[in-house]
Amino acid sequence: MSNSANKVLIVDDDFISLEVLKAMVGQYPVQILTAQSGQEAIDIALAERPRLILLDHELPDIDGIDVYCQLAEKLGEQLPLAAMVTGHQGNDFGQRCEAAGINKRLHKPVQPTELADLLRIASCIE
């Protein structure tokens, strides 16, 4: 198992969104991992054990909430902090996230201060 210190997994199937998040997270002293599908995210998270996962909601194979649920089932208490990064704002979406245990949501476009706060919470930065 790899050391999880300062690893951030960014999951998004949209190239531009992925690159924007990589540039934003790249301002901090972290190792950036990326995935463009739900299954790829699960595989990378299990192998690399990041401290934080930024999950897009709409992925080509599995939605972000289901990715989180599968990781929660496999990792239990070792589950990293995760945040849903999405343009969805509806109450039902928020309720689905909370029911799954995802209490952090970043709305696109992601605000730099929200991202910095999340990185601090995940203890990826000081």
C-alpha cells in the first residue's frame, strides 16, 4: 500500500474540468492522481490511498456517489475524505450525497477558497 500523505485523486471525465482542477490543486504541495471513469477511480483509490478524492457526479460508467459507496464498502474506516464536484444544485442530489456519507460538495466552477479549505480539512496542506 502506498503512503497516502498529500495525495489527491481528481475524478472527472471532462478533459477541461479535469485540467482546471489539476491546475487549482497543483498550487499546493500535493501529489495529483487522476481518473476519468468510476472504475478507474476505484482502482486508483484502492492502490494509492489518497487523502482526498474530488469526485465528479456524472461519469461514463458509474456515478460519483456510487464510486464513493463502493470505496466505503471496501475501505471502511480507511475511506479518504471525498467531495462531490458538480453543477447539480437540487435538494434531491444533496440528499443522495448526504445519505451516502458525502458531506462536502463543491459547485462548478470551484472557488479557490473552498478548495483550499477542503485541502486543509483533509490535512493535505498546512
